[in-house]
Amino acid sequence: MKATEIGYRRIAYISRSKGLKGDLIVQPAGDRPLSSYVGERIWIVPPLLEAVRETRLLELKEQAKDSVVRLADVKDVATARLLAGHYLLAETSSENSCANQTGETYEPTAAPRDPIGLAVIEADTQTVLGTIQEVRRTSAQELWVVDGGPYGEVLIPAVEAFILSIDATTALVSLPGGLLELNH
């Protein structure tokens, strides 16, 4: 990446609002802990016409399966509700930093946990099922929403038994018989 280029990376998915002060329940979507973004500028996408688009991550409370965040420009439940289903982005230039404004550090890993954008290939048939468009987190497991292939939108449980390998551009999966037909 050139010094003049700015890139963005998904850091969290906004599930819903919490409380009356505009707090948000989010699921992390990257290899860098959300706590390392406290104090940094973040963007909300897709943008809404009459809601905040750029803000700062003020507070973070980590919970067992998700996190509660407070954003600088989200001060009420009505605004928070508008943001459910959207993503939080951070500049990739801030990804290269190993400490946030509070001084917390992290160790970057080689492979990001965010699979969005990966091509999904079924190992037995070598069929390209499409690309991962979204990750839905349930109480049981994550579901990959895969679209753009011969079966249309397919929900694939992101469990170790189905995922054979993941590299920078593809996820190789082995699905049980009938799973694709259930989704179609």
C-alpha cells in the first residue's frame, strides 16, 4: 500500500442497541482486539443518510460472546437502533500501529479472523459456492453467508468439521450431503 492510499478494515458487526444511552452490542471481526481501537476514529458502513458515519470509539466493555461499545456521536437509543446490522471500520494505517491511545498493545497475527470476501470452494466437487458476504454469530456457532455461486445464498456453519483450510483468498470446505439443498 502506498503512503498516500487509505484503506479500511472491518473491526466489528453491530448486532443491536443496549440501554437508553446509545450503547451498542457488537461482535469483533478482526485479529486485533477491539480494546486497541479505544480512542481511535472509526466509520460506520453502510452509511445512513441521517445518522453518524464517522466517530470515535470511546468505551468498550467485553463480555463472554460479544462486546458493548460506546461511540462519541451515538448518544441515544434511537440513533443506536438505526446502526444495528452495520459494520465498524478502522483505517488500515491504524492497523499497523501496535498500541492505541490508551497505551494498550497487541500482537498482530499472520491470518485475520475476518473471513468476509473469501471465495468458498466445496472440496469434493471443486464447486465455487460464492464469496462470504457476512458472518452471523449465533449462540451455537458462526454462520457464513455465502452468495454469488450456483446455489445462490447459502448458510454454512463455520465449524472445524466443515472447514478444511483457509488461506488469504479462499476457504476450502467439505459439507455434509444435503446441506446445500437445504439452503437452496
